[in-house]
Amino acid sequence: MAKILVVDDEVDLQILIKQKFRKQIRDHSYEFVFAVNGHDALEQLQRHTDVDVVLSDINMPEMDGLTLLSRLNETHSVLKSVIVSAYGDMENIRTAMNRGAFDFITKPIDFTDLELTIEKTLKHVNQVKQTLKAIKENNILKMYVDETVLNFMNTRKFESSLMENEMVDATVVFIDLCSFTSISENEKPDTIVKLLNSFFDMMVKNILDHSGCIDKFIGDAIMAVFKGDFHLDRAIEACLKVRSEIASLSPVLENMTFKPNVSIGINSGEVVSGNIGSVNLKRLDYTVIGDVVNTAARLQVKANPGQIIISENSYKKVKDSFHCNKVGDVKLKNKSNNMIVYEVIA
């Protein structure tokens, strides 16, 4: 339903509008709101924020229609105004158009012309709204999809590559924000989300700085993947930086003793990389899967707050570059044999 604000100090016009558009009003196609001058119109717009079109006279007490036009352009950029006035000289028409009027109708009103003008104006308003919605959706999409992926989606290879997959050598990292779920019992949802996102922003920055990529956010945890030269070294360096920055933070909530900390699991090896999901549902997630990924997640579960846990195989690859301590044998879920794990110190 379109909402139209009629601004005119002639009360008779309100009666005429209701009579001439009674069918549209009855069908809930149009809803009319009335004001007697510019000041009244601005007050009505505060009450009715969903007004699409303003029909305004020029000569009115307190605030005339041309002044109202200027005020509307400052605060209501989406809605469009049509001047309906007996002052149809070229000077008034030019002034109205320069101040943002979409169209100009002279009195006495030809209601057939008025109806067509309203339809034309509403069509334009809807086009503007659709454009703004598309821009907003595009900006939101950019928040969820990497720019490289968006560019790739515009290439011919995109559709044919949706179901391609490959084996790659990579390092998978799981970073969990310890004890964060306890905050939800005492804080507002808005506070929880903003706080969690601030932690994620810090972690993501360090992961990207070390040429890693964010695979997904899982509750209050991050799964990241590092590929290319020295991917294991870069992954450990990023995690050390994350742990250091988290540890340097002060308690973040005055009414709680919550002190942010992370537990981290890292594993390295061959993974399957590809689009995983449902084609029928049109939901695919470009991710990595395999035993390396599962083991990294289970190593994170075994890590205490502040610990970075790696497998013995990973330790052998980086022992000359990082100071690590042996933790010992641990039992991992769905693993038949215990695994020797190490803690990365520095």
C-alpha cells in the first residue's frame, strides 16, 4: 500500500481527494495523510515514516510549499514531491523543480491527470527503493563473500567450477574464545554480538596478515586455513599473535569477571578443497574437509585456555623454528590410538 501526504490549507481538497480516490482507499492501494501547512507536514512525516509521495500546495500559512520542498530534500531523500498549485507560472514551476519537485500540477485539479501523476511518481519511488535495496544487498554480500570470489562469480568459469574439488596441502586452525558462552546468561544480545565481533575482528586481522583465510565462523570459534609456502609456520605465527593480543586485554565487562582467552588447535597435511553442500538447495560452502580438519578441531578441544596444541607430525616440521613443550599422549574422539601432542610456547 502506498502512503501519500497531501499538504494544503484548503479543507475542501481533503474531501475531494477522499471522494475521487475512494476505490483505491477501499482496496488499500492508497492511504492518504493530510496536513494544512509545511510545519504540519513535517510533523506528519515524523509520525508516518513510510510516506512515499507528497502532494503540496505552494501558498500556505506558517510554511509554504517551496520552503517545505527544501526541507524535504534535506531529510527525506527517497520520497518524491508533486506541487499542486494555482500558481502555475513559469517562475514557480522552475523554483519548484530546482528545489526537487518531481512534477507540477495546476489548479483546478484534473483528477485523471493527478491519478496518472501519482502512479508515475510511485513507480519512480519504487525504482529508487529497489536500487537502494540492491546497493544495500550488494554491500551486505561483500561482508559475507571475499572480493576475489565475487570477481570470480562474474567469469564464465564460475558455474562449471562449482563442483570441482582438489587435494591440497594446507594447515587448518581452530581458535575458540574460551568461556564466552557464559556471558549470554548476563548480557543483552546486542552486547554479546558486538563484543564477539570485536574479538573476531582482531583475530581475523592477524590471520589475514599472515596470508591465511577465514573458512567459517562457528559460534564463538573461527576455522582458518593457510595454504602456500610455509603455511604451517605462518599459521603458528598468526596464532601466537592472536594469543598475545587476547592475553593483553583487560576484563571487558564491568559487571563480570570475564577475561578473554583462547584455546587453539592446529593440524597440517592434505585436505580436500571444494564446494561442499546442496546443489538443490543452492547452498554451497567452499571449504576444506578430511582427517586433517577433524584432528585440528579435536586438538582445539584438548587445548586449555591460552594453549596452542599441535600434533607430533607438525612439531617435527617446526621444531627448529618454534619453542614447543611436549604435552604427552592424548585420546582424541573417534581415534583408535592415542596421539602425542605438543604445546607451542613461542
